[in-house]
Amino acid sequence: EHYAARDVALQYLLAESIRDQVEDLSRPPGYTVKVQYQGSSGLVVSMSGYSDHVTWSCVLTQTVGVMTTLDISNNRFQYVVRYRAHRDIARSHYAEAYKHPLYKSRVLLEQNIAPLDQILSELDQITLEEFTSFHTRFWRGVGCRALVYGNVLKDMAQHYSTLLQPLVSKTSAEDSTAPPFHPTLRYPAGTYYTITQYPNQAETASVADLTVILGPTPWGTGSGGTGGTGEELFMRTVLGWLTATMLSEPAFIELRTRQQLGYSVFTKHVTHFGIDYIHLCVQGSEHSATRMASSILEFLRSYRTTLESLITLTTDSEHWDSAVGSVRRDILVKPSSQRALAAQLAAELFSPDSEPDRPDMLIAALERATPQKLLEFYDEYMLGGGGQRVISLAQSQGRPWDLDWLRERFQVLDVGNKTQTRKPWLYWHFTYLGLEMGK
């Protein structure tokens, strides 16, 4: 289950209030502190700076001090903190058309996230008194994990962890353990649809996105997911990756070039916070979202013939080898900067997706993949034989809907209000920028 929209709104306000107080702190040049609420990731604090132990200790002590102490007037709460939070969320609410179905899939699959219109509505109703009460409750039950990366000694990293102690001093031992994740969509196998009317009147596009839910990732199954053995799940992830890669060019040629359904067509495989899924998205202004969805499903049915032909060919098939090579490169790609590598390590360690040997396991599964296995995967998931598919449609307000085709074939999926089940969690990572790198 998910957090209620009001709890999500309160955590957005918490992040904004901390950011507001951190901005007033004096810091040496080159040291940055960023505070964000990132849904399933909880409250994320990122610090970076040069390798100076004394300066780091001072900056960290100052930051921890303002985080746990709420010093804010009612005027500043209303006209600065709440205004900024509302502005940031509204910016997403008025985003490009294709981003709305993608966000809707996150609401369906992730914890600690809610529909944007519900969050905006709740923000306007929260008073300083309610926020103050939430602030107190948050720091009584919060869990905390930290990552220190860069040119730093072990005893220095341990010292920084002691400076974080005031953040969790009121937390019981029971609350100090990581909160459970439930990375599953709680609906039977089948095809569902959702619709969104986005408020951006300047955007006239329609969007159809097909989200194919594969299930929990193999590295996220320890948190409540099911669906097979480790090897089977790694194979499923690889086959999903291969499918998205192989569909990318044919989908673009058929849906954009030949049928001219829209000016943007993309396919991608995503593993995020314990969930494995595939997106196939079309955006355009000439056709309805329903027409696009119908064409996507028809394209997937026709593409099966291409996969069947791979089985009769030799292993030197250019289409197959190109896809395998592309997935292998994606698995083995390394971040190009120290900041990017630190961010990747933090994302790995702070999520249920954490698996140190993931690249090796994925490469091993990729070596075992065959066109026959891919065809079986395609029948089960992409064609709706045994998996879960969600058709997300988005159009601007005022544009008429044509939903008869969907209603006759599929079941509507209502996101609805979620209930609070997961306690707050704080993630903190430090990035040392080595002086020898000239930064």
C-alpha cells in the first residue's frame, strides 16, 4: 500500500523547510548541500565538497542542527516554504504530456508517492500547527543510512556517522531497521487502462503509454516480492531489456514514420525501486490517445512474426546480435564523473535494488538468453498472456475522449487514495571532490 497524499505533501514541506534553513547557513566556497523528497527514496540529503576534514565536520554539524530544529514563522511557512513546494509540484503537474502517463505508472508501482493533483490539494490545507506536529513525529521515528564516497579515511567516515546521531537519537531500535518494500501491483494478470487530463492548456498533444509490468526485480525480491528463483528473475530482467531494445527501432518506423501517429515514439526498459517494467510510449497532436493505444497493441501483435523468424535463423542474426550487444554495453557502462559514480552507489545502496554482483549476474543471464526464450517471454508479458499491462492515456483538458474501445476490452484501473503504511526514512550521502582532480 502507499502513503496518503497528505503524508506525501507533508514530506515535501519538510524537505522544503530544511532547504530553506540550509540556504541561510554560511559555507565555504565549493561545498554544496541539497535536500530533496524523492518518493520511494524518502528524504535524500546530498553533500559534496573538497577533502578537508575540519570543514566537513563543521558543515555537517550545522546542517544536522537546522534539520532537527524547526524555527519558522507562520508567514515564512505560508509564503516561502509552502509556496516553493507548491511551485515545484505544480511544475510537474503542468509538464509535457508524455510525462503524465510515466508518473501515473510510478503512482501505481511505488510507495510514498501520490497523484500530483491530490498532493497540490493537500498542500493548500496544511497549517503550520499540523506541519510542526508532523516534524516532531518524523524525527521520532525516522531511520537513517549514510554513504561517504571519495578521498576519505575509514575513521573519518565513522566520525561523520557520529555527527548524524542527533537525527536518530529519539528513534527506537525497532524503528532503526529499514522499512519493508512491497514491489508488486496488487491486481490479477490482465490489461487495464487509466486516463489523465493534464491542465497545461498550451500543450495540445495526446499520449498513449503501455506499461508492461514484469514484477519484482531479482535483487528486490528479498523485500516481499515473488515470482521465481534468482536465475529465473535475472533471465526475465534480461529478456525485458532485450525486448525493449529490439522494439525500439521497429516501433519508431511503424508508429511514427509509416502511421504518423505522433512526433515522439520511444521504448525503454526500467528497473526502479524493486520493480521491473517496460514502457512503449507515443505522443502526438493529430490523433486521439485511444487511436494510439490501439495501434500500439496491434504493432506488438504483428512484431511477434519477427521474433518467430529469429528462431529459424542462425545465431548470427544481425537483429539479435545487435540487441544483445546493446544490452551488454548498457549493463557494463560506468559513470563518467566522481559525482555521477557517487550518485549511482547511493542509489544502489539505499534501495531494495541493491546487489553488488548485479552486472555479473545480468551478463551471465544474457549469455544464456536465446530467441526461443525471448518469444516465450514476449507471449507471456508483451501480449498479455500472463503478465500485467497498463494502458495510460493522457490528453489536455477540453479534448474529447473516445473510451468505448477501451471499455469494451479492458478494465479501468483507479489509482485512488492510498493509505499510510511505511514509516519515514532518511538517506544521506557525502561526495568528496578530490583536490588532485582540480575541483
